[in-house]
Amino acid sequence: MNFLNKMERQYGRYAIHNLTKYMIGCYAIGYILLYIGQAFGANFFQYLLLSPYHIMHGQIWRIVSWILIPPSSSNIIFVLIMLSFYYYLGTALERTWGAFRYNVYILGGMLCTVIGAFILYFISGPNEMFSLINGMSFSTYYINLSIFLAFAMNYPDMEVLFMMIIPIKIKYLALLDVAYLLYDLIRGGWGTRTVIIASLLNFIIYFLMTRNYRRISPQEIHRKQQFKKAVHPQMTPGGTRHKCAVCGRTEKDGEHLEFRYCSKCNGNYEYCQDHLFTHQHIK
């Protein structure tokens, strides 16, 4: 994360605030084009798809126009609910991470998708690409999924209404999505695998960068054990919990005794009420 901190200090002022609002606006335009096309028998999306072949032949707008292709749905009510849901997820992540990091996450995912499309094109050729493009595999679906997975990592215990009825923690829905992705990775060909990995590379990088691998190292485990022993020593039968550092009295010497730690002493020194304000501070 140090690299991101340096980048944010240098380029943070260029971050796009409320990026989710612009993404939802792009989806809204996409749905309008979809419904207009259905009404007049036209397919506008064929000119917007992420196609390296057409990009290399002059249709450079396809590098960004594929963002207008929204997640597929024919139910306008479901579309409105979905857009509201993703707007909530995106704005929550932006508030949690800050505008710059959220920009890096979303725009990085889009960039990885474009790079993945070109890599697949040069490796497999146009035939494999055309089948994936016609199936709209390179779309915003996985970008939205990366937003959902990142939100689930930050707020795993938040509950949502599954199918608008069943309350369920969001981490369980995320696990179902991950299981489905793993199934697609195993079942699909290299084209499908490339699409999934490239589109979700931003989440994979975020997941790896936010893991604290030091906490599972043998040295760290040993350090924690020693710390717990020092802070919480084992009590022997009949032992005491409090002891005055001056007179040595404990809570067993009288129920009226009260003990406090001194904040001015250098160390954890406890005193009874008779010596709490009269003792000489240990430096």
C-alpha cells in the first residue's frame, strides 16, 4: 500500500469524485440504447463491443465504448433495483477508501479488461475473440462483480435481502459468486479463463495487497504468545489480581481497598488508594 500512498499524494487531486454516479449514467445510456434497438430492430451494441480486431482497424472508440454495455436484463424494475444497489456499493467503497483508491480500483479493472482482450486476441486469433465478443464476455459484468466482492471484504457482516425477502450476510453471497467463478474457470476454455482473470485482476491484486501474511509466520505467532504471557500471566490458585507497588497490600487485605495504575510511571505499576497520589513516580 506504500506505492498507492505515494501515488495518492502525487496524483490524488486528479481523482474523479462520485465515479459510481458516472458509471450508473453510462449504464442508463446503455439500457436506453438497448430498448431503442429492440423497438426498431437495431443492434447498437455491435458497434460498442470491446473488439481488438475492430480497434486495430480504426474503430478506436471501442476501447471505452464497451463501458456503455450494461449487465443484461429485460425487466425494467430489476434494472432500477440493480442500479440502485450498485450505486450504494460503489459510493460506500469510495467513502471507505477515498476517491483516488476507488478510481485506481475501478479504472484499473477496466484497463486490465482491455489488456486481457488484446492478449487473448494475439494468442488465440480473431475466431476465438469473435465468439467471446458475440457472447459479450468482455463486458461490465465482472467490473460490477469486483465492486461487490470488494464491498463484501470491507463489510462482510452486513445483511441484504436476498431475492428481496431473505436476510443474508453479504459475505455468503460473495462466497457463492466466488464458487461460481471457480466453476467457470474449471469448466470454461482458456478464452473464458482469460476474460475472468483479466476482468477481476484488480480485485485479485487488492485481495493480495490487503492480506497480512506476517500474522501467520512462526516468528509472529511466537511473539504474540510471549506478549500474551507478559500481559496476562497465569493465575495460580489462591493468587491475587491487584497488588500495591509500595506497601504490597492486595485485594485480599480488605474489601475497602481500591487499586489504580499510575499513568505517570514508566511501566505498569499499580497502587492502592493510600499511595496512588503520594508515591514517587518511577521513570
